[in-house]
Amino acid sequence: MKLKAAIQMSLGMIVALVFAVILLTLAIIWIQGIMSGVTEITHKVTDVARDQLMSRLSAGGRVGIAAPTVTTWTRGETGSFALGIRNENLDQDKTYYINVYLEKFNPGTGMRDCVTTGSNCPNIGGWLTFSNSEFIPKGESKASDIIIKPTTDAQSGIYKFKAIVCKESICTDTTSPTLYGDESFSIEIEAI
């Protein structure tokens, strides 16, 4: 009788141990998945810079950018900027529409206008990840991330981006009649 109970207890312990190992493995995989998205960004906006941006907006600005401390990147590095928007209307919630595009490019031989001429400017398709719209309650401010991930074959040089915020969904450039505000920011991709 004691032998039968011991065998049943041993089997129960083995099943519990296998189950615990499986759960631990799944938990580790889940945590790695969460952390890989965070650790992948090498140049991030600090909380201090984001707080300063929000203070500037509350003091009267409409749109602002908070940049990471390092703006010189190597190819393939990922970074984020914070775009802050303040709804200056105290009576109405509002959805603002965002567009971010390459405005100018300097490969070291002079600045090239990428908006009007587009000549000899690199294709940055897929580099930028950002929210196309932000809902902001009346009188409040909100910051959202602009993630930039240049490709590993990106040209070296200075990339000047323009972030524009409009009151309506058609928001392509600074000549838009619905423009609410805009900010520029730059990164430099160093030659290897």
C-alpha cells in the first residue's frame, strides 16, 4: 500500500515539475518578447526631456519635439523622438493628424531639398513609425513617439525631418490650410 502511494506521489511530482518547467519557459519567452522591443531602441528620449517638452507646451506652445541626447547614429540603429501636441482649445476635445517626412538631406556635399525637388534624396520608406492621429482632451497635452529605424545600407549624412500637425486629416506639408503646428528634427548617420 505504501509503495503504491509512493509511486502515485512520484508521478504527481513529475507531472507538476514538467508543468512548472513548461510555464517557466513560456514566461521567459514572453518577457524576452516584451523586452526586445524596448532594448531595440538605442537612442531614446529621456523622461526628463519628455517632461521639459510637456512644460514648454503648457507654457504656451502648440507643437514641440523632444530629442534623444545622441543624434549621431550608425546604420541600422533605432531611435525615438517625442512629438508633443497641446490642445489649446479649453472647450473641445480634438483629434490632430500627424505627418512626418524627410525635408532635407545633406550627404556632406550640400543640403538637398527633398520636398520640392526630391532630387537625389534617399528613399526612407519604412524608416518611420508614428501615430497618424492623436486624440487630445480639451486644454491638455500629449506626447507620442516617432520611431526612426534607418536601414543598414542607409547613406551617411544629415537627415532633416519635418513633423507637421494638422486640424484635419489632409496633412501633407507646411502649406496645408489646416496646419496646426510643425517642428523639425535631425539625425546624422555616420560613415563607417
